[in-house]
Amino acid sequence: MIKGLVKWFDAGKGYGFILVEDSGGDILLHANVLRNFGRGSVSEGAEVSFSVQETERGRQVSEIFEISAPAETELDETARMALPDVGNAPLVPARVKWFDKVKGFGFANVFGSSDDIFLHMEILRHYGFSDLGPGEALSLQVVDGPRGQMAGAIYSWDRPILIAKVNEE
């Protein structure tokens, strides 16, 4: 298992690169490997634990084991959004309705409900996402926002399964 930081990832191009502290250079992260982990995107600076394979074109990520959100960076206070308190809000399964990275927001629907849940770009970044695609499965902690329900925390779709495994051990 290797750990590194995401240098950049472009969901539109379908790949990005991870920086590691060795002399072998950057490691390719393909969108298919990220999707196998249950994610459609990953933020610049996120820490990734993964296995690697050597190919004719160089090193590539073969499997992801864990993604941690990027370390907080110093931002101008006007650019920083206060994170909502999710308290004991349950994790609920949801699908992305749409998300526009340029606008910085979008909406999701909790399974079994047609109510829209607001998704804000700063919340995505805080939890290690850089973008979301329509239909992407997520786990959300939903809170009451200024204009209705919003995601206060966003995780990969398998977050409840991972929590259950940890609790069993």
C-alpha cells in the first residue's frame, strides 16, 4: 500500500495524477479505478491510500483503499464557508440529480423521496470531492439550511458499510 496526495484530477478527461515521495514520478489515477472505489471525483490535495501496478506507460493506481479530505488551507475569511453542524444526523443514501462545478452547487435526492437536497461546492471540497456526476450514488448527512434541506456532510455511497465493518471489529 502506498500513500500520496492528489496533484489534480479531471473527471471530464477521466484521469489525474497522484504525487508520492519517491523518485518514480507521479502515478496515474484513472477514473475507472476511482469509480471502483465508489467515487466520481477527488479533490486536489486529498490523501489517497492505494496499490500500484507497473505498465508500459508507467505506474498506475490499481486499487484505492482510502481517501482522506485535503488538509485545510488558509483562505480569506470571506471565501470560507462555515460547515454546518451535522450532529447526530443519520447517513442517508442519495443520488445526484445534477451538479454544476462552475456555479458551485447542485441537488441530490434521497432514495424514496423526490425532495431536493442542496449540495454546495465548499461542502464537497471539505469531504474530498471535486465534482459530482448525475446519478452518482452518495451517503449524506442532511441538515436544515437557510433555504431548505442541504447536505451538511457528503461521503461515498459505501460509507455506512465501512462504518458497520469498523463497529463490528
